Amino acid sequence: MSEVSVLGYIKEQPERLRYVFDHKDVFIQPFLEAIKNKKKILFFGSGTSYNVSLLATYYFKHLCHMDAQAYYPNVFQYYEQPDWSNTLQKEDILFVGISQSGTSVSTCEVMEFARNHGYSTLALTGNLDSKICEFVDTKVHLLVGDELLPPETKGYTVSVLTVYLWAAALAELNNDKEVDDFISQFQTVIDESEDWYERNKVTIVNSSCLYAMGYGIDYATAIEAQLKIGEMLRLPIVGYEMVEYSHGPTMALNPKHTLFMIGSDEVEWNQMLTYRKAFQHYTDRVHVITCKECEHDERDLVFSVKTNKYLAPLMYTIPFQFVAAKGAKDIGIDTAINPFEIALAHYDE
């Protein structure tokens, strides 16, 4: 059992991911039943759950060749439609709301909207008695266990593994051994991430601004990094799509800026290496995080654990969790306390 702290939950992840994988039928079977005969899937969530939704759309489009979209719930409800082409029937579309607590106001509202308009609805939540379950046809248990503090760390990785296994099952990948082997090495991911933070912490926590850059599948990882570091370390940070960062924001670069570049196994890999070299002319605080072999130094984290680009986001988020949680601890922030006391985003739990 982990200690009740963000760091405790971070370090629990190898054990928790093993539990999720070993009990995958609990959440795969009801999902496969709900998705049967559907042509489109819409994912909704806020905060961490939105970032998971982005990854989910990548999985379903690239692995299952299925139309998939992710939305912030309120943006969808006010400005979007399930099918702008008007070629699909309501029974062709599945609405999926992701909420670890099940109390996210905007996600509950969009699921209620969907159900009231005759669409199939599914909730992925850690609490099957929560508010969101009042508005769905199918309740799927997120096997995260307890996470009693506001920043969601193991909640993110458990959610990512869950939606990946959904897509893998629908696509009939039959890659259980690959996933099993990867999870078996997750303690190494934790250890290497913590070691990387310790050798770079002085410059990271003394930065005037931080940028997390991702491309392809790991744009979602970049904005999850933005969220976690903003929640806990509370320094200015922006998550960017890597190429978009070069269109203007580079003009603000200075030696006290820290850049994290997520080296995904996508077509932009060589472009990322070129960008790194260019950025190093303006700041030496440039860190590449990857499992692909490349020229690197102590600033970089090249994981010894190797996996495919679909599973890699699970480990690429871990170093950012340490930056957020250990960084906060190192500068005297108590991550167990939410300094923003006005309730806006969640129903009372």
C-alpha cells in the first residue's frame, strides 16, 4: 500500500498497472458490448481526463480505423454536434465520459445531454456510485483504487492503459505479451525518471518558465505535463505541439527557460533532434525524454525500457510527475493542499 501522498501514488504505479492488466476483463467486456455496431466514438473529459481522451482518439483512429474525437464537455455542448455531416444515425455514435471521481460537473452535464437526446452513453469512472453514473447506459470501473489527493498521477496512467486496452481489444491486436512485458519493467521507468529529476532539479525548479513539447501521439503527454506541473510545482509552463512552438514562441527564449522535448517514435523524430540543436543556442536547459536511442547527456532521459509508440506515453509522463511532485516538495509546496478553495469544477463528493 502506498503512502497517502502524491509521491506515494507515483511510486505505486508499477503495482497498480499490474493489477489493471491482470483484471482487464472487468473493463474490456462491457466496453466491447457498448461499442458493438458503432461507427463513431466521442470522448469527453476535463483536466487529466481530457488528456486521456486525446490519447484515446489516437488509439481508436490509428489502431481501429474508427472515427474518434475528443472534446472539452462544455465546448461540445455549446458549439459542436455529434455528426456535422448528418450521415450517421444516433445509434451509430457512442458518447464516453471519463471522470475518475465521477463528479466533474461539465462531463456529467454532457453525458446527461447525450442521453436525453437518444445517444448511447458510457462512463469510465473510479466510483460506480458517483454522479456521472446517473446519466449513462453503461458504467465501466476505472481500476485506479484510492487516490485521495487532487493531482491525479496513477489515475492518468491507469486511464491511459484502460483506453489502450479497449482499442487493442477492438482491433484484435492479441499483444498481451508485449503489454505484460512492458508493465513488468515499469519499476525501472519509475527509478530512471526519479534519477533523471534528481540530477537536473536545480535548474528545473529555478526556471522562469517551462515548456513541454510533444508531437504525434505525445502532444497529449505534453499537455498532461503542463497540467501536472501547473498543479503542483506552480511555475509558468506551457504545453505545445512541437512544430507550433517554433512559430513565434521561440522569440521569448532565454537562458532561464527549461524545455522538455518528448521524443516520440513518429515521423518528426529527426525534426525533433534538429530543433533540439537549435534551441540549445539559446538555453542549455533542453531535455529530451524518449526510449529511442540518440546522442544524449545528463540532461536527457533515454529510458532503458523499450516499447512501441502506443504504450510509450505511459512512461513518458512519469518524469513530469516527478518534476511536479518532487519539485514542489523541494521548494516547500504541500501538494496535499488545494489553495483554490472555491468549488467550480466538481459536485460535492
